[in-house]
Amino acid sequence: MSARVTRISVAPVKGLSLHHPEAVELAKDGVPGDRAFFIIDENNEMVSATRLGPLVSATAEHDAEAGTLAIRFADGTTVAGAIELGEPEAVKFFGLGLEARSVQGDYSAALSELVGKPVRLVETPGKRAGVDRGAYGAATLISRASLERLAEQLGEDEVDGRRFRMTFEIDGVEPHAEDGWIDREVRVGGATVRIGGNVGRCALTTRNPETGVVDLKTLHALGEYRDEVPTSEPLPFGVHASVVTPGRVAVGDAVELL
């Protein structure tokens, strides 16, 4: 195959707007700084734009070396400053018990106002990768052809890949070719990953990636044409991978099935 990386996506705060760097260093736990923070509700359980759509309209800028964080909101306001953390406390991340530390300052109040309910910003513990599946799913991949096939099913001209928040979008393969890479190794730029399984989809994909408003029946469409596909997770669309060999990955790099 002759495939290339066409887009890279990361988010310093899980659920907020994506960044699209031209290149990243892919480590064993994923892209450093990706999902460095996440948001919890009044029950100390992780919440994201799946439930709180307006989160995607805010953009975070995190400088780990300088120890600063800024969150810009669509109304033009910004909350920024040096990162100060509270004491460790028990939280839930997809049901997994963790000890995390809340980020002090005005961040939580501003995010609570954005979503209309009390939430708090916490730092992702160093022993836990910020991606949903931990190091087992440190990177995710989706092909442009798969996005085009979904658009065809929906009767749309195109489907914005940002809805799916995948680490790497690639071009140059057939629709859903990535399904056939499970349990295989793939070289992505200077890194090598092992595809572990399908990425099952949730209601976040129905939301506009800029406003968070529900505006597309992605799950309905996936159910229509992907419901009978053998899969490791329901409503599969794209794949997740562990990192075998860390390395640099840039837009335009080759993707090679090994």
C-alpha cells in the first residue's frame, strides 16, 4: 500500500478543541501532553464532550516546560496562568479509580459556566496515559476513505474527521482497510505501532466539532452498515494501537503495514 499521514490531532485537555501539529513525538504512552488534563463532575467522575458538548468550543494551550496553561473561550475570554495543583484525591476515569490533583485558579469556574453545571479541571496522573485505553491504545488511526464511506452512508458531501478525535488520519488505502491491520504492526513515520482493536463509537461523534451541537446521525449510519462487522467494540470506526517503537511522526509521512 502507499499511504500517508494527512492529519495529526491532540488535545491538552480531554474534550476541548483539538490541535493539529505538523509533527509529534510518539512515545509508549502516546503523544506527550495529549490529554494532560481532564474534567470531572460533582461525583468526581470524568466527563467529556460526549455529555457536555460546549467543551469543544474552548481551546487549551499547555506549555509543560514553563508549567503554564491557558484556556480560550469562544466569547474571547481567556483563563491563563502558572499551573498550581491541589492535594491528590480519588477520581474515576471510565470507571478506573485514580488519584488526581485539581488545577487551582479560575479554570474550573470558567468551564462550569461554559457547560452550565459544576465541573473541575484535574491533571492526568503521571502513571496513567491520558488516552482512553491507556498505553494499550496509545494511538488511534482512521483512513480518509473510511470517512468518505461514512459520508456516503449519511448522504453528506463529507464528514469532518475531527468528530472522531483520532491521533492520525491517513490517506491512500481502501475504506476500512485499517480493520484488517488488527494484530499486525504498522510503521507510521518513524514509529511502529501494533493495532490492538477497533474503536467503538459513542454520541460524541454526533456533535459538531466546533460548537458541540448534535447535527449528524453518525451512530445511526454506522449501525446501518457496520453493525454486523466483526469487532472488538460496538459500532467500530477506526482502530487503536499500542506503540512498539517510539518515534517522530509528521504530516506526509509514510504508513506501511509490516
